Amino acid sequence: MAGTLDFSPDDRCNAFITTCREARFSDGALAGVAVAVKDNISTAGIRTTCASRILEGYVPPYDAHVIELLRKEGAAIVGKTNMDEFGMGSTTETSAFGPTRNPADPTRVPGGSSGGSAAALAAGLVPMALGTDTGGSIRCPAAFCGVVGLKPTYGRVSRYGLIAYANSLEQIGPMARTVEDVSRLMSVIAKYDPRDSTMLDRPYDHRPSADIAGLRVGVPEEYFGEGVDPRVAETVRDAIGVLEELGASTVPVSIPGMRYALAAYYVICTGEASSNLARFDGVRYGPAVDIRKSWHDAYQEIRQANFGAEVRRRVMLGTFALSAGYAGRYYAKALGARQKIRQDFERALRDADVIAGPTMPTVAFRLGEKTDPLSLYLADILTAPANLAGIPAISVPCGRVDGLPVGFQLMGRQFEDERVVDAAYAYEQEVRA
Amino acid sequence: MVTESDIEHIAELADIGISRDEVPEFTRQFNAILEYFEVLDTVEGESAPADGITNVFREDEPRPCLPQEAVLANAGSTENGFIKTPRVM
Amino acid sequence: MKTIVGLEIHVQLATATKLFCGCSTDYRDDGPNTHCCPVCLGLPGSLPRLNRKAVEYGLLVAKALGMRVLEESEFARKNYFYPDLPKAYQITQYDKPLAVEGIIEIEDDEGHEKIVRITRVHLEEDPGRLVHVAGASKYSLVDYNRSGIPLLEIVTEPDMRSPQEARRFLNKLRTILEYLRVFDGDREGSLRVDANISLEGSERVEVKNISSYKGVEKALTFEVTRQKNLRRRGQTVTRETRHFMEGRGITTSARGKEEEHDYRYFPEPDLRPLRVTDWVAEIDLPELPAARKNRFMAQYGISPNHARTLTGDPKLADFYERVAPVDPALAATWVADTLLGELNYRDMSIAAVPADRIAELLGLLRAETVTDRAGVQVLREMLDACAAGRPSERPAAIVKRENLGRTTGDDFSAIVRTVIASNPQAVEDYHAGRKGALNFLVGQVMKETRGRADPRELGRIVSECIEKGEV
């Protein structure tokens, strides 16, 4: 049943950077299913911008591994979704192509950085989308827009073709309106790819099960503390109560390393980003560099003109954190903190099978509300730890506060993505029924 | 505490290019962020290897390369198969 | 004033594919940007994959140099911005190199054995190649075919005491690498050297990017003179990086940004660490130059000098072993002295010479079918044919065609008589006991006979003729 899908969405929330009016598809598990792809995932023949002017006009000569898999299973790639520039943000406001609006409330941000994918789902434009998650970039917009998003275990989905922001933290992951569709999409994209040396051959091939009797749900006090909107905390506690009604038990757990999680996260991700983003020099791709100028002048000029302020701020932060005389105080300490957080989760996940908490401390911000970088960084406090630990984490909608969606986050042991999917599925089936 | 001249030095090291009028704001934001990072001073001990996975290899077998047109397709300007670039000195 | 030299040598490893992608390394005869893929172009989203063979080659070198392989080694990013570096970082090894602490023995300037300590060896990727356009144009051209070629960086302690020692060290290192078959020194640009040089009590100067063996000695000799002159004039040597201008044989200061590098190394997050110490025991080292030299002396009974020359290049040593059965001593002289000289003159490689034909020639020489002098003539004909890409004739055929067969002196009696008759002055000198006279007369006969006769035998015949007065 190969064919062409006509895709002309009413994209009033600016979810897409690029749409493919005639999207070809073939036979397979996702035959004819419209899938939107975040614009930091390379698509052969379709421009891929990372929502940055520095990649204006760049058309990759190759497909990311996940795109190869999607095409093989018949999916129709219908467009590339908006995002924070290079994934650096939690609001999709730093895009060079303008902000995306939240379909649940157009005066609000959709979250980020995979805001376009989440908004396209919430607006009903597509049933499935790919996002990427470095410190919460799938789960945050899923929570803010009221859809489902899974950050897989680090090493479960190939990063080949994902334009790197912070290599040691990020994963491509599935987003959809239901847990079942998230699981279906995950079954397609989580297949071994030897081109990603950080990947393990642990394919995901799972049908979600709502039977969670006996599941031990860890509840970390740190996920309900200072900075978390009490109404959001309350909504999530109700969701945990639903799991208990389904036969799960709760155990208190603790992640003491949370106190330095965010600092460690920002040192590591900006450090890696400062290196990853240095290649955009306008020589091999992107807006042409001025070859009449001297190298350093031309290079600085093209970066200043084509990177937004947040990208330049993070590149500078990362450069500083890795520079001679400071690397020991920042980068080395961040790696130490990361190790402790990983151990905290390992310990907690001996007493519990999954860990539950809110995805975001608040509901979606108003557009333009967060202008101070640090206050925006603080919004990642509940999502970034899973990236530091490399564990799977899913966000599933669990009600509303002020009429805005709240996300329920479930984290699990490494390579137990199936278990967090099942827990989310059980919850979703129960509250939908 | 970083000063405005520190910020200019970091921008130079990062080769990122910032304009004069951005410097005060970047300095203020940097200081707020670095103050938040101070919590890392309390971290003790070194990091251990991430996990046990080592020795991931590829065999020494040639694979097809991209055609030259594809290599040059996204470049700003080319000459006889080469890509033009600003000169260093 | 003591001279102190340490070297950092980058050699391209002779793998079939690049260090982190499957692009072929055999790019030298192809157009620019034809051996590239998303990985070695640093296209967004591409990821490196480590070539197992490069690691094996690195370990082979480590074992041959008696080094300690680190329990865990890892790759790191060295961040700097340069138009030939497509990712704006080089994947290299920083604080966890492949192996540390080795030695290479060389001869010092007095001919004594000495040890140069090897600090470390590590793997890294080669950048692309920049071509500077001549004339007024301000831009450069870049070719990424070389980008990602595996390099082994070998760092020495500052153990060399003269430019000549540095040259001998490099020759020795090159020979070892060629014996290990991990390196092809004939490939253009396959070896590059950064040299640190100081006079005792002065600051150290780094001379970067010397791209030939001869260049290293030249650059260092220039630096020794420059630094000594500075000191003589009462000036101080400043610690700096200098570039070697190969064409002019001088070094120039590389001022500015290049000197303030802060490379911001951190572990490469796209690759896994290496744990390969247990591979080392599995490695069978081939016979190395020192062992082969000793064996040549024992097995073939040849001189230490011949043995050293013949084992200085594994291809030459292999060649010798193919022709030695004819007559080891004769073969040693002919290969090490005559043949090598003729090859150098023609800028030819030993690889182009057919060993079976040379063995035949040695057979003719051994049977005294041809004289040494005629033998050289045959050799030259054969090499000229090889150089022109023609198959070499059999030496016996050349001898026949050119009528170069050795003839006994009696057949030349007519020529001898003519020469004696037409050089009365020489005959007179001979009778007067002047030694040069006989040589002169023999030379004249040789000239007439085009080298077919044995000069010693001719000498006997000429003096007999004069003594007997047979003119």
C-alpha cells in the first residue's frame, strides 16, 4: 500500500519549520502514518536547520538512522518541527523561525526544546512525532502540551544523524498522543546501529501491558520540594494514587545528588555544546563564510551573525567551564556529581521498580515570561537528572492546573524502558476509562 | 566573579563574536549562573568510568565515499573540486 | 654548549580505511574531496567509529618499543578552530594515551650505543589539507581526503644531543615502523615531525611541521646556529613556536594567536574507552632490524656494515635474502654497494627491481663469465629497462647482445701489442720502474676491450709482453 500522503496542515501554532506537501510512504508497520520529525534530525533531501540561521539552506546528504528505520517501516515523513535553537531552551522561543505556541493555550509556550513536535501532536496535525531529549526536551513539551513523550535509556536509540548538542546526555525519542503510539514508534526506532558506538544492541519490541500489580513505585522527596508548584505536586500525587489503586505500592526514596544535578547538567551540556557547535563555520555548509576576510575574523562574524544569544551564551559558558584553570573546578566536578547522581538512582531503583514525580515544576509559562537564563535553567530540575543517569523516563498527561496540562513522569532502570511504558500505559488506560 | 573583560576574553577564546553592548548583560548573567554552579565545589571524589562498555570497533573494510558533487553541494564556494575557505594569516 | 632535542613524530598508519570511517586511505592519485563521507567531513549528526586495525597497529609499535600499554585509554577532543579541521576539534588521546615508556637504541655522534626514551604513543586523526592559492587571492582551498587518516603520534624524551642524532633516531624509527608493516614511508607526507630544541641553560623552541627526514636535520642545524648566535651576541633565546620553511631551510617565528592555544580537552563522548592490555600478549612481533642484522652476520657471514645497510629497509633486506643463496658475500657487496648506488642515482625503489634477474647476474659474476665492470654495465641496462617500465631482459641475453662476455687475455694480444706500440713513453716509464705506467697501459687496453677482460689478468699479460719485448 505504498503511496503519497498529502500534507497541508493548518499550522497556526507554528509547529513546523518545513512541511512536505507530498510525503511518500511505503509498506510496513507504520505504513502511511504521518510522522513529524524534530529539525535537528538529519533527513536526506529535506533541509535540516536545528532552528538556527547557521544551518540555513543545509540539506543533509544522508538520513539519520531513525529516519532510515521510519522509511523502512512505511512512515510518511511529513515535516520538520520547530525547536529551541540547537535544542537550547525549554520554551521553543529561541528558534530562528519564531516561537511555537501551545495548542492548549496560544498565549503559552509549548515547552521545549521539542516544542514543535509536541504542538503538532496536541494540535492534531500528526499522530506521531520524534523529539530529542538532552535535559528534558521531550518530556517538558509533552507535559506542557498534554501529550506523551519517552526519553529512552541512553544507548537504546541510535544518535547517528542527530545533530549533536550534548552527546553524552541526549537521545532521540518517540512522542504521541497515547502511550500505545509512543510504544509503537519506539519499536520502530530502537534498533541497533553499529554507527553509534555508545549504543547497545537492545532493541525495543514491546506491546504495553496495563498489569502493574506488585510494581514498587519510588517517590523521591526531592521531586516534591521547593520550587515545585504545590498544585502540580498534588496532581501528580493523585496520579501515583491511581497506580496504587492498580496494585502498585509506593516506597519513599531519595536522590541526594539532586542538589547539584542542575549545575552538573549545565556544565556538561554547555561544555559538550561549545565543542559540537564550533564546526559551523560556513565553509562546508550553511551560509557562506566571507572568504575575503581572514579566518578568525570571518569565523567570528559568521557565528555572531547566525547564532542566537542563548546559543552564544551556552557556547561561552561551556568554553569557560572547559578552559585552562577552570576545568578542574567545573567540568571535573560536574563529572563527579554526575557519578553520584547515577549511583543515587541505582540505589533508589533497588528499592523501587520505577520512580515517579512531576515532569515539570510548573505548568506552561506564558510566551515571553522567562527572560532570565538562570530561571529558565531551573525549570529543568526534574528532567535533567534522568539524562545524567542515562535512565529511561516518560511523561504522560495527568490532569490540569489552571486549565493547563500537567505531566506525570516515570523513570526506570537502564534498559527497562518497557517498564516505564507499562506503568504510564496502566495509568493512562485507567484514567481514560 | 567574572568581569566584563573576562567575558570579552571568553568570547575571544570561544571565537563566538559578541558585540560591545552585549557585554554587561552577559557578565551579569554569567555571574548569576556561576554563583549557582558554586554548589559543585561541595562535590567530593573523582568520577569513575561511566559504565563497563569498552572496545567498540569497526573492521578495516572500505565503504563507499560520497560522490564529490555531494561533498561540495552545501559548500558556499568551490574551485576545481576544492572548497574555498578564508585564509588563516 | 649542550644541545637538547626531543621529537614528536606523526606517522600515517597504513590501514586500508580512515581512523573513524570506512573511507579509503588510498587517495593520493585521486581528485580533491573524493575520499570523504559525513564522518570525515564532520557533517552535522555524523559519529566516529574506531578502526580496530589502527589500534592493533598502535599496539604493535608499543610492543616493539617495549612500552607499557595503559589499562584503560580513551579518546579526547582537542578543540581549536582551523579551516582544515572540519569538526573544529581533533579526536586524539590526551591524558590516557595508548602506551607509555619505551626505548629506541641509536648510535651517538661517537658511534656508541645510546638509548632514546619514548614518552608515549597515541592515536589521532589527520586534518584535511589546505592549499594556499598563489597570487593576490586571499582565500585558501581545502581538500578533506586526508581528513581522518589515522596518525600515530610518537613522543620522545629530550634525549638527543645533536641534529645528527635526531636524524639517526628518525631513520631507526622509520625502519622499525616499516618492519612492523604499519607504515609506508614512500607515501608523500606520511611522516611529520615537531621538534623541541634548546641549548643547555636556554629556553626551549618548538619547530613545527617538518615534513621530511632531511628537513629535521636541516631545521635543527639551523636552530642550533641561530640560538648559538643569539647567545654569542648576548641575547636570550625566547620560548616560542617556529615554523620550518622547507624551501629556504630556515625557521621563522609563529607569533600571535597560535601560541595562546587553550585546547579545552575533554573525553570524546561519542567513543568508548579502550581496554586492550590483554591484546599485547597475543601479538607476534616480526623480526626487528637489530635481530635481523645479527642474523645476517651469523647466517651469511657478511660484514657489520653490509648487514646494517641491508637491514635498514625491510624491502631491501627481503631482496637480499632472495639473491643471497647465489653467493652471500658477493650478493652483499653487489646489493649494498653497487645496486643501492645505482638506485639512488635513478631515484628508484628496490621494489621495482626483479630479484630473480639480479640473482642471474650474480651467477654470471660468480662463474666469472663477466667481469665486475661488465656486470655493472649489465645492471645499468636492466635498471634502465625497469625505470622505463619495460620488463628486464635476462642478464645473459644482454651479455650476448652487447658482446660483454669475459675474454681471456690471450684473445687481446693484438690490442695489447697495439697499445704498447703506440705508447712508447709509458713503456719507458715502466722500465724506469714508475708504477702508474702499467695501470695506464692496462686502462688503455680496458678501454679498447670495453671491460670484458679482468684487469688483474690484463696487467699480467701487458707486463709479460713488455718484458718479452713482443712489440
